Amino acid sequence: MLTLAQLLGFLLAAVALTLAPGPDNLMVLGIGMSRGRRQGIAFGLGCAAGCLSHTLLAALGVSALIAASPPAFRLLTWAGGLYLVWLGIQALRSRGAAAPARASQDESPARLFLRGMLANAINPKVVLFFLSFLPQFVVPAQGQAGLQMAVLGLAFTLQAAVLFGLLGWFAGSIGRAMGRRPRMAGWLDRLAGAVFIALGLRLLVAR
């Protein structure tokens, strides 16, 4: 199926792409700094888990159908954009929930995990990314192209879980230090909300 060289080459490219500044990184940073370590890690792991849905769609060829249908792709874009804007509004309404004494009462890690997974799963840019990225590392001569894509997608998800988890942890550490000041806690929530709204609006106006 997959050779060791094939898998290592894919992982190197996957790590580089995951570390590159992008919507997922910004969202994990925003949640980690405004909510805390556990919440940042949970949201990051959720974003990584969302990659599994894209892997499945790419392996089944559904992503190609979505990309080939402008109305379907546009609908997905609007859904993703509106969801991110909604997350941003929720963060703006939290009124400084980043303070350490209230962080654990704001949102559970399980709920943030689901939010991160949904935010990634309905992002149309990620749909296209997986559709264009995974096939580059598939070797048709080795057979079972769908299975190869599934394994590559799983490998991408695992490395993303590690990197996003670390990012959430470090962001939470920074947020904890800054959140000891009540005013700073409020600004952290506003920052997280602004990031989500900006990313959502970017999807809504994208052509």
C-alpha cells in the first residue's frame, strides 16, 4: 500500500502546512488565550478531528462533486462563514470569561471539541485542500487509491492533533498569565471574537 518514503514525505509536507498561519491556527490561538489550556487543547483536537470527515469525503469522491457544483460549494461556504461569525458573537458576549476563576464554567472541553470539529468540517476551503493535497501522494500503481487516501488523511489528522494540541496548550499558558488582570481577560475574549468574525466574513465575501 503506502511505502515508508511515501508516508514520510507526506508527513513532512503535512507538518509544514499545519504550522503555516491559517484559520485553524488562529481559531485555536484565540480559544486557548481566551478560555485556557484545556479549552484550547480541546478545540484544537476538534479541528484536527474534523479532518477525518474531509478524508472520508475525498476518498469517496464526494468532495469532487461538491467542488464541481457551484451552488453546493457556495451553500457550504455560507454555512461555514455564518457559523464562524456566530462563534465570534458568542465570544464577544462572554464578558471576560477568560478570567481563570470562570474559565472552567464558560464552556466544557467536550463542547469546544465539537465546535472545533464542526468549524473544520464545514470549511469549504479545507474541502478543496484535501481534494487537491491528498491525491498528490497517492501512487496509482500501488492500487487501492481510496485506501491510500484514507491512510494519508488519518496521518494528517494525527499530526494535526499533536500540533494543534500543543498550540492550544501554549496559547492557554499565555492567556492564563494575561487573564490574571480582569481588564485583560475581557480584551482576550474580544480578540477571540474578532478573529472568528473576521474569518467568517472572509468566507462569506470570498469569490
